[in-house]
Amino acid sequence: MAKYLLKRLGTSIITFVLVSFVVYFLIDATGDPARQALGTDYTEEQYQAKLEEYGLDAPFLARYGTWLIHFVMGDMGQSFIDKGETGVVAKQVISGLGPTFALASISMVVVLVIAIPLGIFAAKHKNGVGDGAVVSASLLGISVPVFVLCAVLMFIFAAKWKVLPVAGYRSPLEGGAGEFIRYMILPVASLSVLNIAYVTRMTRSAMLDVLGTDYIKSAKAKGLRQSKVFYKHALKNAFNVILTVIGQTFASMLAGAAVVETFFNIPGMGVLLIKYINKSDYNMILGFVMTICLIFIVINLVVDLLYGVFDPRVRVAGKAVN
């Protein structure tokens, strides 16, 4: 298990370095923060002074290496637009990560509680009335754009019936758990519907793939109880696929919550990233983008490690490759 862990950890580190280099290069190539800050009327001496102030006078690889070391140590640099105290980029990222993580985490719990049982139920009753209803509902859920769902829910529950807040965010520390939940109901519902539909379909598909294999047919032919074949053998072997879907869904929720956050005025990472893109604040953009990339890499690493925990065949395959 230790070798498997080290191998996956090493792969994740290499992936992060490569992704960070590409992202840093692309953002660095999009413009010149020094010229943007100076405007149109400046001297060459002023320009060189501004480059030195921003730390942009060094060669590209030296700047990237310095940034990477500081990022790993938790220092994401200074904002080119919002001057002030040190570590402002990290503080803004952390401030946005809280609401986004809360929104995505609660939505993920809702998805798991609803989608996994629905997918299993649909697979167990393949081609039945229940299966048809679940598949139809899933197609409907996937077909409705998130922004349309946000607008409809906001109109019905906030504007029309006035039972929930129109928009805003209250952390549990600000207004208590009750206010936090009231403000999160509509955003969570908006973010969950599409993902419930997706996870339900993928769970159903994974279960049906396993149920069609020879060893499941053999287990049925031996006279094993239907429930034992379904839950102990089929569900266990389909779990790795379901686990992958769960990891991908949670990562996409964290990275793609910007639409929901914008609609409901939640100060999460997506809203703040759009704000700094409009300001062309390159260090802020780099901090937010790389934090999102790091989250993706960490989630994929956790999923890979869980493969090894739940399925010993993965660890054995890893040893065979080595």
C-alpha cells in the first residue's frame, strides 16, 4: 500500500508542476501588468521601475520558479490592482473557498443521498416502470441549463412565494445554522439537479455493465439469493466506477459553481475569479486558477487512493507494473 501511495503522490506532484507551468505561461503571455498599471503616458524609467516593483524584471523561468516555491509555501503573491497588506491573494482565495466549498459539499451530499439509490433502483428494475421513470427524470434534469433552473427557483420560492431569500450568503458564524441553511437551499438545489441526473445515469450504467458479466450470471445460476448477487457482488464491483463519477462530480461542482454563485450573489471563488478577470489582475487570476487546479488534483489523488483501499486488485496491478 505504501508503494502505491508514493506512486500516486509522485504522479500528482508531477501533474501539478506541469499544469502550473502551462497556466503560468499562458497568463504571463496574455499581457503586461506594468504597462497596464502605468496607462499610456510613462517613461522607460518608470516602466522599468514598475517591472521591478512587480517582480517582473527577472527571466520567465526564474519568475516561475520563485512563484512556485512561494505558492507551495502558501504565499500566492500580491495583487497588481488591490494594493495593501501582504498575502492579499491568498486571503482572497481563502475567503472565496469557504462559500464555494460549503455550496459544493452540501450539494454533493444531496446528490449522493438521492442519485446513488435511484441509480441502483433503476438498474435493479431494468426496463420496468420505475426504471423508465428514473431515466426520464434524469434526461429532464440533464436537459435543463443551470442558469434556467436558478431563475425558475428564484422566481417561485423567493419572488413569488417569498419563503426563501432571493440572494445572498450567511455563514454559520454570522447568522447561525438556521440562516445559513435558508440562504443555501436554492443554490444547493440549483447546483444539485444536473449532478443528480448525471450520477444517477452513471450509477445505473455501471450497475448494468456489471450485471451483464459472466461471473454475475454464474452466481445467479448457482442459486445465490438475488439480493446477495445484486448488492454483495454487482454493487461491490461497480463501486470503482461510481467512485470515479463521485470524484469528478465534486471537482466539477467546486470549479463550476460560478453560475450559481453569480445568480445568488454568493462571494465564492467563481464570482471573485470573474471579478479579477474583469480587472485583469494577473496574480489574482493565477492564484484562483491554480487553487482550482490543485483541488482537482487532490480529489483525483484521493479517488485513486480509495481505489486501492476498496479494491485490492488495483494495488496488485500497480505492483505488477512496477
